[in-house]
Amino acid sequence: MTTVGATLGALAVMSVGLAPAAAADDIQSQQWYLDAMNAQGLWKVSTGKGISVAVVDTGVNPDTNSLKGQVMPGVDVTGTTGDETDDYTGHGTSMAELIAGTGSGDGLKGVAPGAKIIPIRTVLLGIGKKGEEQGDTSAKAIRAAADSDAKIISMSFGTISAFDGGLEAVQYAESKGKLLIAGVGNDADIAKNYIGYPARYPGVVGVSAINENGEVAKFSQNGAYVDLASPGVDVPTWCDKTFKSYCPQSNGTSQATAITSGAAALIWSAHPKWTANQVLRVMIDTAGRDWPKSTPSRYLGYGTIRPAQVLLKGKGVPGAADVDPVTNKKTPGLSAGTGTSPSASASTSSQAANSTSGGQTSAAGSSSNSSGNATLWVALGAAAAVVVIGGGAFAVIRSRRGV
């Protein structure tokens, strides 16, 4: 059943609260997560070159300072005026810059500045140019992304119910060897906590948001479909579709999704023979956590992304090329002989209604089921930060993904 009107806030689901605009020349200093990831060290090994990321969103403006030369031809599935380069909110452009922005002209610096962006413009709010409700184009957009040259499909949107053709579209993209990444939503603190789609579909990596201290944001939805956690609090984005100023303290699992997509691009660029399953497996293996991998957290999934562990320390085992590391099922269309041997190890080659600034919380504060505390070392890069999170709240066994 299509539920266009019952979105998880669509854009609002993913981007929560915008702080006052900041001068563009100061915006890169607000990208705290780049230092936390040791981005300068990472970029000496990999910049994401050779990897394209499909941004399924509101369109991508290729003429911002940071995206000039970064945007490839894409697809518009909205059926409305304009094309994939006409961003009707500014959201898609923000996500693209967080992934692959060059930082030129004092713009945002992407996690993978050597990667390219393929824009897939879709209807996130289900509203056409005359205000009439449109059919949900999400499945069509995912299929378009699957048919593109992108290796990674980044989806900073969601609906509370499965959308028509969604599962089939995801399966199709999987069969084409794509790595699908989506935000889990931003309504945990203001509405019924429910992780929706596409993050809920088997085969899609669900991403939650953390703050600079490694704490789970209180808006970040939680449940059995969280796979990884990534910075999503006080992450700069464009304030609106005019592209006149950045808002430095925007929050959401949108941002966390884009940053995760950028990290995946770095890893895949360094290991071009790996499959999507292998890239995801090493991200899971090297994620920051202090609970067993067999009992993923409902707040943080398998842990916080740590690309430096893969690229700078050579950690993570890619494993089977044709087996999804979350579902443990074979991925249709991929051969077991594709990519690196299962025994090979990684080498070192190569925006919700209110602002949440100051409103983030730990996992313990997000659940009445919390019992006790655990010290979580969430090293995003070479250094580690100690964060106290309620261990009993998130170290729970979850079922394997299903619909």
C-alpha cells in the first residue's frame, strides 16, 4: 500500500531543526566529524575516486561551489517541472555535499571528495507542483539508481509503511550489486518510535545518528533495523533551496546516512574488487561497540562507523562476496567467486519540528528498559572517546531482518 501522506516526515524525518545560518567561510570548521574520523589521514589512502553514489532525494544542484564537477547525469522520476538538477528543497544537495563535496569556495567538504554523485530526484513529500498528491515514486527511484553506474545508493528519506514495489526495487538493486543505505528516522522523541521504509527492507543498511560525544541522538529512531550509527547532530547543511547560506547545527539521520555513504565510498575505492557485501561486512566488523556482534544494539546496530580501522589499520575481514552480512542470505546475482577470498583481510592500500541542539541523549535515556552502564569506546578515527551508554537498553538480541 502506498502511504505518501503518512511519511516519517520525509525531509523532516531525516533533517531535524536548523540553527541560524553561518558564514560560508566558517562552515568547514563546523564539520567536527571529519577530525573525529581522521579524514586527513584517510584521504591520503582513499578519497573515494572511482566510486559513484546515487543520491535518491529532492535533486542535486551541481552548481554549488563544492559540487562543481562532482555531479554526473542522473534521473528525475517525479513527473514534475524540472530535472534531477533542480533541487526543490536544498536537502538533496546538502546530502550530496556531505558525501562528495570538494570544499571549494568554502563549501562543505565531503567524506569522500573524490567520489561522484548521481542525482535521482524523487517525490519525498508526495506533493506535485500544483499541490496535488502524487503517487509515491520511491520504488521507481530506487530502480533508476540500480540501473545507474552508482555502486552506493544513499536514501535520506522514509515512510512508515512499505511503499508499492519497494521490496522488489530493493531486491533488484541488490541483484545489481548495489550497497543500499538509508536513515532510520527522526521521530523517536516526538512520535511513535517506528523504523520505516526503506531502512526496514531486508538488504538496506539502516543508519542511526550520534552526536559529537558518541551519544545516540534522542530523535534517532531505534529498533531491530538499525545496522550502523554515524554522526548526525550539528552537521552543517544548506538552510534552504536558495543556497545562500549554510546552517551549521542541522540534525538528522539524513546526515548520518550521507556520512555513512561517504565512508563506504572510501573503503570501496580502496578495494575496488570487493562486493557490496564485503564493504558492508568490514564496516560491521570494524564498527565501534562494546557488545557482542551477535546481539546488535537497537540504538546503534553493530556500532559506530570507523573507516580508519579499515583504511589505516587494515582491519576487517571481507568474507563471502555473495552473502549479506546482516541477513546471512545469498545475494541474487552475485557469484561466490566475485571479489576477495573469504579468508582475506582488509589491506591498507589505498533535518522534525524542533531543533535538537543540546537535546541529544544517551541510549540509557531513551529507554525505560535500561539497566546498568557500559563504557563504549567509539573510535571514529585514530583516537577514541569514552561514552557512557546504558548497556542493558541496547544489547538485545534482534531477529534477522524480515518484512
